[in-house]
Amino acid sequence: MPEAMPVKKSDDGARYFDRDLNWLAFNERVIEEAEDQANPLLERVKFIAIFASNLDEFYMKRIAALRRVMDESPNKSDSFGFFPGEVCEATEEYIARLRGRLYGIYDSVVGHELKGQRVFLKRHAELDDRERARVREFFETALYPVMTPMAVDQGHPFPILPSKTLSFAVMLKGDKKHHLAILPIPQVIPRLFRLPESDGAAVFILTDEVIRGHLDAFFKGHEILDSAVFRVMRDSELDLDAEAVDDLLYAVEKEVRKRPRARAVSLEIEHRVSDTLLDRLRKLIDIGDGATKKIRGYLDLSFLFALPGQVSRPALQYPGFVPAGMTYDDTFRRIRKGDFLVHLPFQSFQPVLDLIQSAAEDKQVLAIKMTLYRTTETSGIVRALLRAAENGKQVTVLVELRARFDEERNISWARELEQAGCHVIYGIPSLKIHSKLAMVIRREDEGIRRYVHLGTGNYNEATARLYTDIGFFTVNEEIARDVSDTFNVISGYSQPPHWRKVVSAPHDLKPFFMHLIDQEIENQRQHGNGLISAKCNALQDREMVDKLYQAARAGVRMKLLIRGLCCMVPGVKGLSETVEIRSIVGRFLEHSRIYLFHNNGNPRIFLSSADWMKRNLDRRIELLFPIENEALKKDLSWLLDTYWQDNVKARVLLPDGSYARLKRRGEALNVQECLIKYYAARKR
Amino acid sequence: MSAPLRLALIDIGSSSIRLIIGERRGDEIKILEHPRNALPIGLDTFRKGELSQEITNQTLIRLRRYQEIARGYDVTAVRAFATTAVREAANREMFIDTVERKTGLRIELLPPGDVVYYMSCFINLRLGPELPIRSRNILVAEFGAGTAEFSLLRQGRIVRSTGLPLGSQRLTRFLGQLGGAPTAAAALRDYISSEMRQLKLSLPKIGVDEIVLISEPLAYGLPAMLGPARFSGNLCSLTRSDARALARCCAGRSADDLAHEYRMSPDMAEATAMLSLVLEQLFSAFERDRVFVLEASLLEAILTQLLMEPGQSGEQDRRRQLVSLADSILRKYNADRVHAQQVVRLSRALFQGLQAYLGLSDQARDYLELAGYLHDIGKFISNSGHHRHSEYIITSLNLFRLSEREQKLIACLARHHRGAAPSEDYALYRSLTDKDRILVQKLSALLRMADALDRSHDRKVRELQVVKAEDAEVELQVSCRDEPVLERVAFDERKHLFESITGSSIRLQVTRNA
């Protein structure tokens, strides 16, 4: 954490952490996982990559947003009282410290520990003759033909470099003055190049290092005075006019095309760069000194994501596990038999695929409706939807094009779905569709039956192996009506109706949470047993935080598992003594959202796609849905208890903004490992 | 097992368009979809008298979307209904034609009485125990954007139906015309109060047991503004103090403010605010302690009726309701009810015997019978030329559940029950289609003979039978208690129309029956 996590106080004594600094604290917990010797070595490598990738996103989203606010209204504070200038300054300091720590752990893990396991990442100068020959061949056949140096002078403007693109800046000696050339490294070429194995050692070199070794090949007849690898991070916000957008697909496509020219918010460059080259570059990119980072080591450590997959060392990774499956002959019959939950990644994503795939082929199925936010290019779900359209089903897909950084991918498969005859709807310009719902309409002997799946996470087979999420299957009529209504509202076919079971943002969700909290306050007053237990990814909405403080002041106990950023300050006398906030960062990304209200002994439990963030509650279409089946309520209640018992990966948020590991009493309990075993043993 | 009947119904209302898709499951109706889109269709009609191209285009967009939703449910039929906003638009025929050409949907125009009819059926089917409509006198008020239709039901039968200009959009417009005058709110209250007084005066003095309000904005606005626990099932029991509280919530607030605070759409908020004023006046005018607000849409009511009572029962009920209303009108105009009933009885017998001979549909019988009830109503003005007075009274009545066309047919029949035969010399007759003119010719011929056979207003004819109906000759046999001297003369005078349109001679055989 920073030297001291800044806290803002309101007139009534409430306190708040800043969202960005607290998010960085979350990323610090990721780096702690990289440092944790108890984690397998190659998993620690992955945590380094996760940290690096997270930080990139933070620059493109949050730092960019702060800069925008600073330009437009520097003297306007956010809803908690933080001014953009002070936050920017504090975040940059914090990031600098975290970056130092990152490269420290990188040196330790990659520079020493991996070498101990005979895994080497070499510089060009460190290669032996045989390796050099292989690298030269790779350069000549794979790199040189696809790379083009670009001169920068009066007749040649600075090239358009998309965010994160690694490039060489090369200063060449000319007759009278020096020339600058930019050599972008194509993003399609994997950065990690594996050299032939010798004596069981795995040897790698980065493409940028290969290019460095052959840089003169691009500039024959010129003397290279200086060179450095750099990359630019740009603002990723799409400038969509909420009122004027008639064709959202076209608008998003247009804005995405503009992105490589978006404002630069950060320049990272190798520390060896000369002042002359750096000054020139800064001017051309139009970026200030404060936003320039000289990096001691490789830029963009997210290349490490690929390393474990290329090294066959199972002992250095988490023990493999097969997600627990369910046995059933007929998906529809299984869902009719009774509501059930699927807890990813401990349980298989297969029931979701089965539902959509069965629906695509089943003669009695009339229609399939679903939302897609982020999905994979080779998604079984997208293939099943295409098949369903071929089979004459009515397929309606609500595609949220604006899933950050996935926009282009989304446009591509959305077009494919459209061409196959699916009815693709791109949602509402001013609201992102974040709810995850699917509905299959089937004609049965008794009449129409609607099979519904509601989830806390995206329909994405890849993240289903990495993120913890919960899916709910049901044929409940009232929920089906609500889901139908949600589709109609999102697609502009209806105005928001009365909800029966589900509650949706942006209209009703926040007031509903307020109502539930008020009820706990009342229960506390009358029975002394007010309790809120929640698990989500972020707590940042000011009204929610204040309401929770109100409950805490009334004595309501709170057990909050907030994985990421949290603006609430727990454990403050007279304000939040009854509040305990923990964060679990481990093997899987905690992503499920569960909300439990004690309700005087008859708990009300909900799952949701929404966090307690302003954007979720005010600017997105989100759903909260109740779990009313007693057995499932019991399961979720047990799940929250088990999460709360974690004493290995859980950190507790302290009033000063730091996170501390729990003091372990009794046996160690790592909740994610525990759940792998639990679901494997549980028969379904 | 046969597939359940599944219907998609669309309602083109004054302020919104809605779809309902439902199917019957045993004794339950399962609603599958019920989307709604605000569209101020009524604004065009109430301000300019006709529907604009923009509104037509917007309607088409929504109808196509609803058809798209309906396709996903493999429905048996998609039917579209329209009420005041379309019914009162001068260019309604063009609107209906455009919609049919572009979507394939033929819009069915619902007369005001049908709305009340469907709602009362819904109350009876779904809310029988809470609101025993068949054993009480109930005033049902259906608030649209243009008008509020008040119908008094005596033990389930309509006895009076009247439309008042108290629709939410009309009230909003009225308020707008008053501008920002400080007395605007008071003026609006006076206006509503005056309409309420007129309403009360127009109702038969049979005592009102309960008042039921049908209004979507109220059904939405009440729980939002007064708390969610108001509704028990489909009914909300509202007290006088609730009405005051509602009016306080709305007083001096803009629709946008209300919409924001109570999370309603602005059109709903505006309508709720207007209706809160009507509610207050309604409580005062009828000195009630409570009124019921029904949370059910017209579409839900029609769907319930079509799915729960498919086939003829709806038609029979309509006939019963129309007869009840006609009888109530006879009372109001101090008409000779005994003669009217006798003419109806004789008309029915003639119709029965000559329906096939004249090629008449079943529905034609309803027109003939209603004309039989109302043919002499013009005597209220003057005996001389009373058939002319009957014509304009009937065209001006709020006749429950009859379309404008049907009302014109009946007025035309009454016009020509005596005097000159229907011809193009008469404006109302000219306004009919060729097909309807032929119908009027045939039915007038029957009505003239039926009226003639009770010329003395003394119910001399006990029985009437068509004993022969051949190409060249038709023979009627009547049994009478006394010699029907006047009736014979009148019959000879009035039979000519029948003979001229059929080319047959008609003969009357009288038997005496003590």
C-alpha cells in the first residue's frame, strides 16, 4: 500500500478509501501471490503476468479517466471527495513502488528460481553458437519479412501505434542530422520463442531480444546511434454519443478504429534510452515527463502467461483437476426435475453448453434468447446458436459490443451470427448489458416451458476454467417472465415492467439493496440479529457505502468478501466496528456475487451479475435473482461460511487501508482447494 | 393430448401499445409475455383529430417487434385491438388499412362497451369471491387517455354506459390550456367535479354497491407512491385518505419529478397525477369510503375471455348485455316497454322463419332485436315523425359494445320502421356500404311487419309462425286473443317493402285463440 492510504472523511464522520488506490492494493495482493513461495513456481510466473496485464488495463481505463477529469474539471472531486490531481499523484507513486517490487520478484523468479529448474530466458548476448544460428534462422524467416521500419521526418509522420504495441525507436546517423526510425513488432508474432531443448533445459528468448540482435539488418548502410524498445498506453474509452447512435455496431466499430490514435496516457521505455532519443519520442507522441516510465528490464511482462504452457513441468504448477461433471440423459428433464446451481470452475461448464446445444437440435424448441458479453472465438455456444438458426429456431442474441478490449472480437462473431439468420441486438447506447442470461422456449405437452440460466459470469468457456462463478438453472415461471421482460427491455421491445422475482439495474437494483439493508437495520433494532454477508468484486458506490455505514452504526454485523477495490473503511469505532472485510486472491479469480441478508433467521439469498459499484448499479443492465429453493439456499449459505473460513488466501482489510493475512488458528483452509475436493466428492 | 391454445393479442391504446401472449393451463391462464411501449397515439387524435404519419410509423415498428416476439411462441393467432385513439381518429380506416398492408394484422376496433364487458368478465372469472359482480351493483370506470368510460352493472348486466372527457391526456391538455395560472389546479378540480355531477345525474337510481377503477397508470402508480402492500391479488382497496395521500404526492410536481422519484415512466407519472384528482372528486361525488382499483390490463381481460370461454358464450353474453342496456334506455325515455318487447318477440319469430329465405346471418338478428327495442324511442321528443327522432337519438346514444357501423344500422332500421322505405334519399342510409344497405332493406321489411302486428300496442298476437316461405309466396300464421283489426290494416300497409325486395307476396292468416 502507499505510505499511508489516504482517507476522506464526510461531515457525519464516514470515511472512504479512494477506489484507484484501493484497486492498486488489490493488484499488490496479486504480486504477493507471485512472491508466495507456497505457490508452485510456474503459477508464481503467471501471477507476475496477471499483475502486469492488470496494470496495463488500469492505465488504459483508470489513469486515462483521471487524466480526462483533470483536463475537464480539475477542481471537482469525485463522490467521495477525492480530487483527480491528488489521486493521480498518489497512484503514480504507488505504481512506481509496485513496479519496483514486480521487477524484484521477476528477477528472483525468472532470473534465479526458474534457472534452478533449468528454464532459461536468455538475452541475445547469452546465446551459444547453436542457439544463435537457430535465432538467426527464426529472424530471417519469421520476423524480417513481416517487419517494416518507418522513417519519421517532415514527410513521414509518426506512425500510428496501437496501445501496448512494442516497437523499437532507432536513432540513425545521417549526413547532416540524425534520423529517427520506428520499428513496430507485429502483435501477431508470439513474443516468447523457444529454442531447441538441450540436456532437458527449456531455453527461451523474446522476439524483441531477437530483433535487437539483428537490428542492423533493417538499416543497412546506416549507423545505429541509439535504440530502445518502447510502448505507449492509450485511453481505451469509446466516445459513443448516447443520444445520436442509431447503429451501435457501426458506431462501436468506428470508435474502435480510432483507438490507435487515442490519447497516450503512458510511455514505457527501456531505461538505457538516451535523453536525446527520449525527448524526441516524447514530443512526437505528445506525452509529458510525468507519464514516461523508464523500465529496468523487459517491458510488458504479460508474455509470461505463455511460459508455463510451453514448459512441461507439472510439478511446478497447481495439480491438475477435472471440473466435477453432472450426470443426466436429458438436459431439459434435469432442469425440470428441480432448480440447480453450477459453481465454476469447480464444476463443469458443460450443463450450460448442453442447454444451448440441446436447444439447437431439439425439435420442440421454438426459440433461444441469450446475452453475450465476452466469449471465445471458438465458442461452443456461438456454434450452437449458429446451428439453432440453421435449424429454424428463432435465435435472439443481445450482444454487448463494448466489453472493454474485446470489442473487435465481438463485432466479428456478432456479424457471423447475423449472417446466419440470428436476430442480433446491440443494446442500448447509454447502458452496457452486463447481465448474463439465457432462455430456451420449448413447446411441451402441457404448453410452453421456458428453461432459464442466470449467471454471475460470462458465457465464456475459457474463463469458466479460471473464474469462480455461479450459474442457476430453473424453469420457474415467474423468473422466466422476468427474463422475458428483461430481453424485451434491453432490445427496446418494452419499457421496464413490474419485476416478479428478479430485480434489475439501473432502475431498481440500488433501491432494492437499500430496502434489504433497511430491513436488516430493523431486524437489528427489534431482534438484535441483523447480518449481511456478501461476496462480490468491488464496493465503490457511495450511496451503498453510506447505507452500509448506517447499518453498521445500528449494529448490523457484516461479513463482506470484496475481492477487488473497496471504498468502505471497516473496523472504525462508532462507524464500522461491526464490519469485517476480507479479500481472497488465489488460484482462480474470485468473480461470483452472492448477497445474503439474515432476515431474522429466514435468510434471503441472491446471486447477481452486479457488484456494489456505481457503474453496475447506475449505468449497466444487471440482474439480481433470488435463490428460494431451501436446499440451494443452504448450499450458498454453506459456501459463504466456507469462504469466510479461508485462512490461507484471505486477507483482511484494516482501517488504515492495508490488507493483512489472517492469523491462522487451527488447520489451514484454502477455500478454492477445499471446493475442488468438495465438488469432486459430491455426487450429483 | 391436444396442444394448448396460445394467443398473442395486441392493444393499440391511447398512450401505449402492448402485447400479451398467453395460454390456458386447466383453469389458469399462463401469461408468457406482456411487453408495453409508451406511444402517445391519443395526442394526435385528441389534438388534431387524426393519426399522423409519424405515429403510424411508430406503431408499425412496435407491431413488427411484437410479431417477432409472437413468432417465438408458435401462437395460434395474433389479433390486434384498438380503442379510443384509433376509433376517434378521422383517418382510422386508412390507418387500419396501412397496418394491414404492412403487417398483415387486421385491427379490430373495440367499442367502449367492449372494454367494460371484457373487464367485467375478467372480474367475474378471476375475482368472483372478492368482488361478486353478479350479485351487486357495480360502477366500473375505465380510464383511458381520452375518455373515462363509466358503466353501471346491475348484477353483472350493464344498465348504463357513458363516456366522460376525463382521460388523462385530455386532462393534461386542459391543464396546459390554463397555462401557469395560479387558479389552474382549482379550475381543473371544478371541471372534474362538474363532470362527476353530470355522471351521477345520468345514472339510474339503483344504488351503487362498489366502484371499480380500471387504469394502468393507477395500478402502477399506487404501489409506487403509497407502498407496495396495497394490492391483494389483482385488486387494491383504496380509502378516501389513500386518495388524499395520492393527490398530495402528486400536487405541484412535474411528471419528470414524479417519474424520477417513483421510478415510473413520465407518461405513467403524468397520468397518475391527473387521475389522483379524478379519484378525489369521485370519492366526494359518490360519498364512498372505498373504491377498488383493478390491476389488470384490457389485454389480460380479453385473453382470459378468449381462452377461458372460447366459442359462442361471448356472443350470447353480449346479446344479454345489449338487451339489458336497451331496456334501461327504454326506461330512461319512458318508452312503451311492453310494445317494444312485443315487437322484439314478433321480429324474432319472423327472423327465425325467414332467416334462410332472406339469407341473413345470426348477427343480423341482434340488430333487428335492438331496433325492435328502440324503434319508438323518438316518441320521447314527439309522436309526430318519431321515427326520425328515433334515428338521431340512437346515433347519439352510448350503446354498449356496438361499433359505429352497427349503431348506424340500428338507427337506420328504426328510421324506416314506418314511413318511407329506406332509399338513397336518406343521408344515414347513403352512408352505409352496399352490403349494409341490403341488410337494412331486409331487416326494415321484417321490423315494419312486426311493428304492424302490434299496431294497437295491446299484444293481441300471441304466436307468430312462418308457415310457408317459397319463391312466389310467403305465409304467416298468427294466433290472437281478439280480432286484430288495426294490425291487419297496418300489416297490409307495411308489407310492401318485404314484397318489393323479395318479389314474393306475403299473406297473413289469423286464428283466434281465447
